[in-house]
Amino acid sequence: MKVELSNIIGTHINAKRTKAGLTFAQLGEKSGVAASTILRIESGGKLPTLPTLLSLDGVLNLELPQLLADLGAHAGRDLPEFEEYLREKYGMSEETVAEVAAYFRAAVNKK
């Protein structure tokens, strides 16, 4: 479900921001992402777009492979298994699974 995915990503970003000792405003200034958007992402109310995720990654070093692991992808597995996980765990439609998989492929390849 999209809400669970948003919560996992939000929690991951919150942990990285907190560890870096940054406020929402400070992270917003450094990343170019509005503080209100960061707040909504961290609270699970918004799924970040790929450009937003990459902007935050540029400041926080989000460790995208760890984020993928938190979502159920593990070393030695490729994204088709990740896609199956999304279908089973979150009950996502094929369209949503394809969008999420593309989102993370692009994020991992951007690094």
C-alpha cells in the first residue's frame, strides 16, 4: 500500500536528517526542497518524487541500497523479485509496481 511505502521512506529520511542534526528549514535550504514538503514526506503524508529524493540524497546520503533493503529488496536479488515483494506485501497494482520499481531503478542508477 502506498501509505506504508510513504511511511518507510519518510522514517528513513527522518532518521538521516536527525542524525545529520538538521532542521527541516536547514535541510530545505541545502537541498532546495521546501521544508513543508520534507515534513510531509517524513510524516508519511507524501511519497517523494525522484528529483526530490535525489535532492535529499545529495545532502543526507540516504544510502539508497539500504532504503531498498528496508522496502524488501536484499543483496543478491534483482528488482523483479522486489516487484513481487511490492505486489504481495503492499497489494499494489501492476501499474503502481512498475512506477515504484522505475523510481528506485532510476535512484540507484543516479548514484
